[in-house]
Amino acid sequence: MQNQFFEEEEQEETIEVFEIALSEIRPHPTSLLIYDYKKNSKDIKVLAKTIEAVGQLEPIVINQENFIISGNRRYRALLFLGKKYIKVIRTDTTKNEGDKIVFHNQQRKKTTGEIIREAESILGTLGVNQGKRKDLIGDTPNSYGTVGKDRFEIAAKVIGDISASSLRRIMDVVAFEKETEENKNIGLIERVVKGDITANRAHTMMKSIIDERKVQKTLQKRSLKPIANDDYAIYNKSSEKMDEVKSNSVQVVFTSPPYFNLRNYGNSTEDKNELGHETTPQKFVLNLAKHFKDVKRVLKKEGSFFLNIGETYSKGENLLIPTRLLLEMCDKEGWYIVNEIIWRKTNPMPLPNSKRLQPTYEKIFHLVKDIENYTYHEFSIKTDEEIKVVKSPAGRNTTSTERTESGYTLARGVQKFKDFIEEHQIGDVITGPNAANRQVELQRIDPTKDHPALMPEYLPLLPILTTSNIGDIVLDPFSGSATTGKTALLLGRKYVGYELNKDNYDLSLVVLNEVVSEIKKKEK
């Protein structure tokens, strides 16, 4: 069925062509609002030369009030040439002249600004009813006769030179800028109109801004400020049975258990050797995996278990303890491995052997109970930067197309923790010194204590931040001097520790009490 718009087009074909003085006609006000003719001045000069050579081959369209409906460029070209008359055809004045003007300009190359203004005109005519079934909107007039079709699809077809998806994206950005002055000041549409960025790039930036603002709203929930002063408990007993801890209550476990045949912690009894003093690597691995059964009980379904363990060498041979343990934990005990993190030491202790490279790293296994539902988030740090479009150092190169895209990016108000750790070359390789400074600190607290296997405080930092939130419980079943506990409390988490050695237990109480005292001082 032909609609009113196209019926009018058929009528125009029967109207006689005649000449009229240029001084008697003028551009339509709607046309002046939509199109930027100053940017087309070069094209108009080229058109003027063509008309001068071959004449005006196509008449322009005017309405009953002598407003130009179609042919503004030809009109301006003739003015440039100093002509007195112009060929025209006249059409009736209608209430949908804005739509008609857009239709007549379909074949012309348009600027982005013109496309936006055309779209606003057309989408305003289509209204919110477009896209609904005809039986739901009754006899509501529709100048395009396309009830039920997507309004952006209709607008793109009428405008020309843009797809429906691209039009939808750019109008989303237009709507975004109209929401607040802050959004407008970011300048996305301005950059699109200038040609600095594409409409699709602007839409991607807009989504990034919206997502970043959501992150900002949740930053307070992930603040580094502790929520309490005394949220910790430590027990002087083996962690093989942790009856004091409820099932499914712990969010993060970070621990470094005794290594095989490396140190004597003085925990052996007449009936049982301490963990790490088994006769074979196989027995050590089986005992340690069995020891962690209660860890699995207390860990939440969405929790994470970070296990730090290093290699053991015997007569020059690497016993592959971490590898054996990982296979036992995953194949027999039902754990899932998410990451194998490398702790690379900048000042490793040298081992006496001239037939191999000196070991400079240890492994941290990130294990979970549920591989699909464990908690993980990119920790974010709020900065004082406002969100805005800025010139990037270089265009982004895409290897698939081997072309450089927009040289503009967003200056963000939030720095993702991922970016922060990448700057410090951490990623899945955590680089840092051993715990020599920690030993000095503990000697200051209690000169009579000497812990033989200290862990640096930065080691549990990343695991705790990325897999837990404020108020969650962090557990270390081999607490030692409570390094994990100190870090957890400073990050606003609760802490539960188990330490069998009485001296280490006493030392950890001193450490944790001092942390609580520091927190209280900062809060005053």
C-alpha cells in the first residue's frame, strides 16, 4: 500500500518545470537546521563549474511558499555563479516537510552532524510507537507507512549512507550526552563530528564510561580501610582438624606449608613426625594433600585456595614436589587449578650446586572448589582524573586488519588493579625480594624469636584483593608469624590462623596485636 509520502512523490513528477528568480526563493528553515553548507563550500564550487559547463540539468523542488525542499547545493552554486534564474518544480506544502527534505537528500554524501540532525528529525516523527504491532497502536498516523519495523532501520534507510546499527549506536551517544552536562563535556559527539573517532568507537567509549561509573559506586565496598579492629582468631594447634571454623565460611585460604625435608619446626612427637619429615616425597605429598581435606570443608563454594610451595632437591635431583602435589590435589582430592603463579625472587638464597641453574622462584597454585562460580574481580583504585577523551600516544594497531584505528582514548577516573599490577610487572609472575626485611621487623618486635621460613607481606596481597571483599574471612592453616593475617587485617578482612609451634604462635599474637594498634591510631 502506497503511503502519503510516496503518493506526493508521484504527484511531483507531473508538475511542470519552470524558471523563477533566485531572489524569490530561499532555503527551508528545517534544511538550515539539519545541513551544514559551510563545510560543503568546495563541493558547491565544483558543482558550479559543472553547471557553468553543461547548464542546470536537474530542477530543484520548492513548496508553495518558495522554500527549497530539494536542491540547496544547486541553488548555492547558481548564486556563486551570479545567475538570475533557476529551474524549479513546485510541490504542495505538507506537515511532513522535514521528512521530505531528508528523503530528497538521500543520495548526497552527508557529514556526521547532518546525519545526527536528520535522525533526530525522523526519529521524532516516528515516535515511540514505531516498532509496535499495528493492532496495539490503532490508527495512529505514520508518515512512512512501515508500522512494525525497527525505527532505526527505517531512519537509516531514509537517511542513506549509514547502517541501522551504526545509527543506533551514534544516537545512543547523542542521548547519553543529553542526560547531563558532565556527559556532554566529555565530548564524544564532538570528536565524531570532527572525524577524530568513529561512531562505533564513541559508543564503545560511552559503554566504558558507564561501566567505570558503576565501578566507582562500588569502590567504597572494596576500600582498603579495615572495618573492625579485632576481627581475628589464631589457634595453637594443628590445622588438620579445624573444628573451630564453620563449614563453607572462609573466602580465601593463603598458606605456605612446610616443605619436604627442608626445616625442622620442632613439632614432631614420639608417635608422629611433623609434616615435611616423611621418608619419601610420595608420602609427604599424600600426607599434605590429606591435611588439606579440612581446608576444603571450611572454604566457601565461591572461595579460593592459594598454595605456595617450592621445589626440594636431593643429591642434585629436583624431586618435583609442587608438580606431584598439584596432581594429587586435582586428580584425587577434587580441586581445580585456575592459575599457576610464579613468585620470582630478586634476592634468592643460593644453593650449593654447580651442575644446574640456581633456583630463583617458587610456585603459588590458585585452586578452587567450583571452577565456574569462584569469586574474582579486578580490584580498582580511584584516581583524581576526570573522565574525558584525550589524544593517545599512538593509534591502536589491530593485528587482524593491520591498520591503525582512532588515536584517541579515555582518561579514566578509575585505574583497574589489573593495569596497576601490569605497570609493576606482576601479572601471573610476582616479582619481589624474599622476607629479609620481615625478619628485621620481627626481631624488633621480639629479639628472642627467629622464624626460619618467613613470607614477605606483599605475597598474599594480590590473591586477597582479587578473590575477596571487605569483611570476608581469610585463613592460613600454617600461620607461622601471621604474615597472611597481617595483610588480611590491613585490607579489612577477618583472619583465622592455625600455628602448631608455640613460639611462632606467641610471635603471631604480638604481630596481630600490633596491627590492631596501628589501625586504631589511624582511625583516631
